[in-house]
Amino acid sequence: MNPSGEQVELAFGEQRAVVVAVGAGLRTYLVGERPILDGYGAGDLCPSGRGQLLVPWPNRIEDGRYDVDGRSHQLALNEPERRNAIHGLVRWSHWSVVDRAEDQVAFEHVLYPQPGYPFGLELRAGYALSEEGLTARIEATNVGPEAAPFGAGWHPYLAVEAEVVDNVELRVPAATVLVANERGLPVGSAAVGDEGLDFREARPIGSARLDHCFTDLERDDDGRAAVRVGRITLWADETFPYLMVFTGDGLPDVERRSVAIEPMTCAPNAFRSGEGLIRLEPSGTHVGRWGISPG
């Protein structure tokens, strides 16, 4: 059995990408022989969240416990060392291919009500290659009888053209960074300059150990916020007000060899804090897009 399930290969010009049925994740992306993503092998169990889709919440929920409309819910603590629930419920689930062409694919998955998250969602995730690069899309519809708390995110690691990230230039168009505790949970916010994390003008990462959520994002006329890592640009539409930037410190397979740029619809711990949390009403649908331009 392949740990990542069916492998769907996409092609457009020199661009190649592989998307997998387990979690509808993005396994690889290359232009010619140049890797754009720090991906993983076809026979590997996806390590360190590489390219995974994070639904119905990205990042962490403190103690896995939250309240909605006067009711308390308890999720499994799948980050036990920090006593958190992390990265949603669908990244190890099978998704079905429902639409496929040479340069694009769409997957669907039904998230049934379950202990800790008694809400029903119909999910559709798509990837497409074009002259612009790669575009990813998430669509979520609440098919249950009551409002559902919802968030979405992705976890791609952008490849760098160096052995370590220290000399790689990073630009993050954010004015604010969330300050987190030892459990990775926000305890406040600060201006990026006050934390020594002002990357609004591109500069080398240096010795910075980044595992930070940035917000108050500068956007272009199309509503996109664009992060640049070396030559590569990752953009996110207005449905993603938050960006995690992670240099992999503490994870031996990715430590300082690539940079995860994670577009998120809500802040870490949003199921508890409400910061950016989407209340998806019955029959309501959320759609968001982000993408990568190889440069």
C-alpha cells in the first residue's frame, strides 16, 4: 500500500506536480529539474505536514477543547507533548478524484460528524498549473443542521537553492506578528519591528528561528498577499488573513533546509479565541485560493 494513496501527476510546459489522494495533499512541484517544493517520496508517509491540507482548522487548539453555541467539545490530542489538537481532521483521510485533466485535478471528501467535531462538511480541493504557476483551491459546504466552526490552511515547504536557509532572502508583507507561548499558542500580538521580525523588505533569514504567525498583510490590487522565499513567491487571497512562517527548527527532516509558508484563514487556537474563525452556517460555503509562482 502506498502511504499517500493514488498519485495524480499534473503537467504544464516544464512544470510538474504530484497531488495525492491521502489528504488531497501536494507532494511535489518542479519546474524542469528545479524543485519548487521540499516534498517527499511516493513511498513515504508524509513527514512534517509537507504539503498537507488543514481542515476544519489549521494549527493548534489548546487542550483540544472548545465551545460552540453553549456546548463544549473535546478533540483528540494529536500533539500530546504540548497537549494540543493540531491541523484538523482530514490530512490522513482518503479523498476521491472527481475531475482530472493534464494540468488540473479536483478531489472531494465528506467529513462526517464525529466526537469532538459533530458537524458535517462537504469538501472539494483542487490544484491547477498554468503560466502563472500552481493554484490551489478549497471549497467547504456545511451540510449539517447547525452552524459549524471552520478554518482552513495548507502546509507547503518552499525549497531553497542552498543547503540551509540562513542566507536566503525572505519577504513577508506583514505588519503584525502573534506572540506564542511554549505550546505554540498565541498569548498576544506585536508590531513585527518590536520582535525583530520585520521582513516587509526582503532580507536574509539569518539565524532567526521562525515558527510565527504573521497578519495585517499588505495586499495588491487583486487582494493577494505575496510572500517571497528566494525566487519563489507564494500568494494568498483575502480569505487567508494569516501566514505561518516556519524554518523547520526541531524537525530533523526539514530543519533549516526549506521554509514552510502556511496560508491560514484563522489564527492558531481560533476555536478558542475566535480570532479569524469562520462560522459556517447550514448550507453555507467557503471558498479560498492560494498559489505559487516559481520565479
